[in-house]
Amino acid sequence: MTEQMQISAAPSLSSSTLCDLPSSVKIPNYDRNKLTAGIVHIGLGNFHRAHQAWYLHRLMQQGQAHHWAIIGAGVREFDKGQRLKLAAQDFLTTLVELSPTGRAVEVVGSMIDYVPIEADNGALIAQMAQPEIRIVALTVTEGGYYIDPVSKSFDLNHPDIIYDANHPEAPKTAFGAMVAALRLRRDNGWGPFTCQSCDNLQGNGTILRQVIVALAGLSDPELSEWIVANCSFPNSMVDCIVPATNAKERALVYDLGVSDAVPVTHEDFRQWVIEDDFCAGRPDWNLAGAIFTNKVHDFEMMKIRILNGGHQVVAVPAEVLSVETIEQCMNHSLLGPLFQKIVLREVVPHVKAVPGLRPENYVDLVHKRFSNPKIIDTTSREAFDGSSRHPGFLMPSIRDGLANGTPIDGLALIQASW
């Protein structure tokens, strides 16, 4: 039987079929028809749906945050297809949590709409300008912020940025659309929204602030000053291993009794550490397990250098050795010990402890997570776009090693392999 025949044979996921799903599948216990929007999220990939959307869904399951529902958005051609698939199932997503010993399935319902993708981003700008939208969040990948990896400055000469500066009312980029929406809100007296990055960048809020303020200044210096005075850009650390969805994942969800065109699998671990700086209010994500703290940087450093850096430590040589998954790396006679040696010897000495967790213990936790046989996380996915990932994940440890006279030979080997 083909994959398409299998999927069509199962009940198609939608609001009207939730009660037809197997009892083993947890479904929303709240009335989605009564949800109202408070967040626009740009970049509706797997990570967002397994992480930020899940935290909000868990709040809604507790009877909270029903006026903070998510409206999805995107600015790429890929997003058009994603929007159609999600719209066909009423913007519901099936999440499958995969632990080494079992799995749990739930349908997340915190997203209620998806803005049409348009060349001039008109619909997106109009949606973000609505007064009820109080947070605009993004997951656009580490390389999507137009930051020069060497100077760390905003690339004012990038063709996309030049275009947005010359066409501020019909921009190409997500950032240009945010600036245009903020202009409308200022001009109409609707107030600011919080700009929230959810990408794997140390100081992600600070970087987003740099991009938005600089881009606004190219076309409207007074707007740039208004944004500085009124908007907030909280830093955050996000953590959950979420593989790409392929035929195997869709077949797994079908076998569990759900026909979902865009399901998401993820590990049995999540963490979200957030700076509590929201100019227009926020959901009480802490009631769903998120951590609000003014020490986000320390959590970020531990996660980005050990987990994200650790992914590069094994994925880059794995590509050379034709090892296909991260789990296979950890059980490999060379790559598993290489991870332990490099991370403990060359990365950990430069990482601070966070409340309740020392760097050495975090290495053990990451080793366990990487070794989860149920998570099919490919080395090609982790090694992809190294020019964007290495400057943030590996180079800071190399620079600290050089400055402090500690070993860097293993990290240098990874860079050479790449």
C-alpha cells in the first residue's frame, strides 16, 4: 500500500474529527471557536509547532491564555504549501513525543489561522498591525537575521535589506514587514508589540532589536526612535530536538490513527528560558513549564555551546564517515568518544553553571538525548548551513580557548573537517 493510500484511509485531522481519534491521542479540551488571537508567529516549521505552540496549548488546556492564540505567517514560497496543508486540517498539528521507552501523542490546537503569503507581505503587515496582536514571534533560523558572522553587524548592503529600505510599505523580508506594521501602529495610536525571537542565537532578542531598529532607521529615523522607546525584545533560550518530517513520520502518525499531512515528532525534553520583558503583556508560560529569568545568557551559553556545538562536533565528521543519524554517532566507536572528549575538554571549561545544573551534568544529559534511538535526527540536517552555525556554536569556544590557553585541537579538527 502506498503512503498516499494509507493516509487517505485514516480519518483526516480536523476540528470535526477530533472526537473520532483513538483514545490514546490527547486532544484539546478547550473550545477553539472561542479562542482569539494575541500572537503572530512567522516561520511555522516543526520546531515552533513542537515548542512554542505546545507551551501555549498546555496553558489553554489549563483554561488559561485563550486570548493569546497564534496566527501563523511566512514570507517564503515554501510557506504557501505549508499554509494550505495546515488550513486543510484547521491548523491543528499532531505531536508525537518519542522517548527511548515509548511514545505519547497529542493534537495541539493553539494556532487558529495562517496569514496568506503575498509578495508585498500586505496581509502579514495588516495582521500584525491589529491592536489585539501583542507579540510577534519568529523562528527563521540562525542564518536568517542578515548579521555578518565576522563583524556581528547588521548587513545594510544585502539586496533584501536595500529593497526593504526603498520599499518600506511593500517589503520582502519578515523584518521589513514587522517595521511596516509598527509604523501603522504608531501612526494609528495602537501601541507597540513585543518582538520575540525563538531562534538558536545567543542574545536572540538583542540581535532582533539590532535588525528591526537599524532597518527602520533606513527609511524612517523617527520610527526607529519610537521602536527603541516603546518595543521590547526579550532574549530567550529554546531547546527541543525536533527532526524533519518525512514519509516515515507521516506513516507513524497514520499507524497511530491520525491522518496528518504535517505531523511533528520530537524528543521527550523541552526547555524554554525567557527574559521577562514584554511591552504589551504575555501568556503565563511559566505555568506550562517555561522559566522566566534575568540570567538567560547563562542558559543560552550552556545550551548553544554544548548541545548545538555538540551537534556540530559529531555531525561534521559523521558526514565524512557516512554516518547517517545523531544516534548512530553516539554509538559509533570513534564519534561517541570524540563528542565526550572535545566537549568536556574544550567547551565545558568556558561554560557557567546555571541553577540546579553544572556543565558536566548537562553534557551527560545531552549525551543521553543524542542517544535516543527513537529520534531519527539526520547528520545532514545538523551539518547543514555550517557557515551560519559555526560562528555561534563553535567559534566562541575556540576564541575562549585561545584567550585562556586551553586546548582547541579537537574543535580545530571539526572546523577542518567542515
